[in-house]
Amino acid sequence: MKTFNIAGIELKNRYVLAPLAGFTDYSLRRLASEYGAGLTYTEMESCESLLYNSKETIEDLKNTHLDKKYCPTTKLALQIFGGKAENILKSIPVVEKYADYDFLDFNVGCPVPKVIRQSAGSYWLNREDELLELLKNMVRISSKPVIVKIRIGFEKIMDVKHLVKEIEKCGVNAIAIHGRTRAEGFSGPVHYDIIKECVHAVSIPIIANGSIDENNFLDVFNMTDCQAVMIGQRAIGYPKVFQDMIDREEGKEITKTTLFNQINDLKKHLDYIFSIKPEIVASRIMRGISTNYLKNFNNMKEYKRRLVLSNSKADYLQILDELIKNIN
């Protein structure tokens, strides 16, 4: 099993769970870790919320201690975002007070309009000089190695090769690159050739991101020469993707996923998320996740309909227990 390291910290493999707002809380991170992910990311945490001592955001930070307790061999990157440099820098001591993590990640890639309106996320690609000054200060202030996640441009592909060189000069220890522009969003071809140019432009690790799964990850390694690959959407409802990639790298045959196994993983997901969030909050979040566990199986329409109407853990479990009875 090949490994890689960031700032001298060795990661057990080259498979990374992407930061996904609304998805990569402790519950999904733990499942990804149990299936072998070498590095996981938190959801992006708002620097503004941190400065206002948002109870929910502080709880997110505190939950990182559970990662360290239950997933000790998987490293954790805590991702923050914001549009005002002063507030971003002020938020770092708050993060360090409440959270336990290995790397501090800054989001320069999110394309979502409400984030862009804050001049945050991928909007920083329009503010290169300010971004570089901010990163220098983040590196100076943070007690943890700083890493960055970027896209390859805002409206169009920029000179990313130049940008990653400048980011490296700031003292950043790794860069995850989503091979699409902000305008391209999450669809269309991924510009893996641009990622390859970046890999060969710097000496720090580059993590490739964008439409990567258990079927194409080896091709992505070959196309980009990257040090690691980052899995996002595929892991939602299928955390086993990490075990699949590990098996494929080791020359083993990928074990076919059964509906029964998917239901068991969904039950674990429910256990983990209901252990950290109020019932109504966890129920609402799982409505948008639970149906992904039933993808590509026949006759699931009615079960999916009921899952998205669930208001409690008991509701979810009743539906899943009925489904198990019907497949036995």
C-alpha cells in the first residue's frame, strides 16, 4: 500500500474524503475511516460563525475529538472558509481551542452562490494578491500545517501552475485541486491535464479531485501523477468506496456490494449522526443522504419516499427493518 506525507506527517494511504458541506460531519468521516480512508476533511466551517461563537459550529469543532478517539489511524483536516482576511485569522485561535485535528485547510474552491456572495470560497481566485498574503499569515499563526483546496479558475481556467507555485512559497504544505472552474461547477469534464501541470510545478503534495471513484482512480493517478486522490460525491451513501480502492490497489477483486450491506452501513450512519446531533436536526440531514444508500437497487422507490419523510431515528429504523424482511 503506497502512502504519502504532508509536512512530514505520514498518511496510511492515498485516499482522501473530500470536504462536503452538509455531508462530511463526524458520522460520514467515521464511516470513511472505518473503510480505510487515509485522510478525511470536516465540512467547511464559517470563520464568521466561529467569531460569533455559534453553538452549532463550536459543536462541530468539538466533534473532531470523536474522530481522534474512534479513528486514530486516519488523519483529519479541518476546513475553514470566509471572505474577510482579518476574521479568518482571528478564527484560528478559536479552532485551536475547541478542535483536535492534523491539518488546517482553507477553502478556495467552493462554487456555491451564498459563499461567493461573501467573497469567500472560489471567489478568492479573483483576489490572488490578497489570498497569498492571507496564506502567509495563516501559516504564521496556525500551530498545525496549513493546506489549501482550490479550483482551476473562476469564470475560466487561470494560470494555475503559477498560482500553486506562489501558494507553495507561502509555506502551505499541500494543495487539493478540483479540476474544474467555479463556472463549471460539478459537471462536465475534469481537466486532469491542468492538475498534472501543477503536480510537476511544486514539491508539495497535490491531491486530485473531481469525479473520482473506484473505477477511474488508477487512471487519475496515471493522468496526473498526483500524490493522492480525493473522493466526494461517490462517498455519500457508499463509504465502501475507500475499501474498494484499497482492494484494487492491492490487486484484489472488489467485493460486490449487497443491499443488506448497504442497509447495515446506513444503520451505522444513523447511529453515529444521532449520537452527535439533536433528533430533528439529524433526521433532516439524513433525508438527503439515506436514499443514496439504496441507489442502483430495484424496487426502492417507495422506501426512498418514506425515508425522506422520516422525522426520527425510529422512523428510519422501522423502514429499514421492513426492507430487510422483504429481502430475506
